[in-house]
Amino acid sequence: MAARSSVSALHYLAIGRLGRGEVVNLFLKDAGIEYQDIRYPSDDTWPQTSDELKRKGLTRTGKVPAVEYKGVVLNQHIPTLRYIARDLGRYDGETNWEKFIVDAVSDVYIDWRFKWIQNLGTKTDEYKDTFVPSYYDTIAQYYAEIDGPYLLGDKITYADFAVYQSIDNDQRTGTLPANLSTSIIKFKETFEQRPNIALYIKENLPKL
């Protein structure tokens, strides 16, 4: 992608707290990075807007989020988080094994995101009764391996932002399992108490 201004900006759809862009939004807020939050209507004007963003070099695929950060343009929300985490020197694992765990959970989340999008219009029984419980059971195994609350214990990583977004979005679409594991509940409660996150949630009430 072409270089851009050093002023940070997040380009995403105006769909509230749903979607991939919100993962990046939460991450930037927690990191204390100042940025312009630029949202586009999610309606019949989007195809034209998407083409315009491609012409401007803000996305190759026509999809968002797109993040302008320190003179470069970043696309694909998980690689974007990895890039910024590495640039900041935090929000990632320290050892090769820790980095593997963070990457592995991010991949599990990406599988969830794909299925969640497929079920936005019509929530199938297979998604609600089979896929979602299996996803949270798998995630819970990772979170239970280390005495949390985060994936790597008391050290938050970019994967935690993705996992939180899956919990929040399933809650908003009525597909969150009624019985989450203790480790996942503890993680969610602790995540929402982080100062910048707590302020953002308060400013965006009402919550579910």
C-alpha cells in the first residue's frame, strides 16, 4: 500500500460495535493511540465508496477496516493488530511459544468470524447449537491453561481483543451460549475493566 500521512486513522463501516473494525478500534483505544475514526454508511452507497477507497490506495480488496498508521496503510484486521503490536513492543507474546499461542487463538477467532458473518441474516441451528459452543469450548481451553485473566496470564495481547469482540458480537446477535466457562467469564469482566475500554463502553451505552 502507498504511504500516507503520519496521522493515524481508522476507516470502517458505521455499524456500531459490530464487526472486524471494532476489534481494531478497541485495540487503538486501549493502546492510547490518537486517531481519526472515519465511518462509512453500510447501505447501497457502499460499493461506490469501496471503489473510491481502492482508488485512493486505502484497500486492495475493497474491504475495510483500513488503518493509516505512521505513514503506512494497513489492511486485514488481525495482521494489522500484529503489526501495531510489534511496532509498540507490547500486546504480543515474548517467547516463540507465546507468539504461537497468540497466533493460534487468532486463527480460531478468524474461523469464528467467517461463520458469524454467514449467520448474520439467518442464524442456523448448526451455528447456535453446534459451532458456537464448540468455539467457546476451544477458546476456554487456551484461557484455562494459564492462570488468567488474559490468554497469556496477566499480559494482554492482540488476540484478547479479537476474542472479546467475538463474545460481544455473539451477545449482540443472541447467539452467545448461556453457560460460558469460568475462564472466559473472568476474561470478559477483566477486559471491560481496563480504563480506556471501560470509558469507551460507558460512552457507548446502552449495553445489552
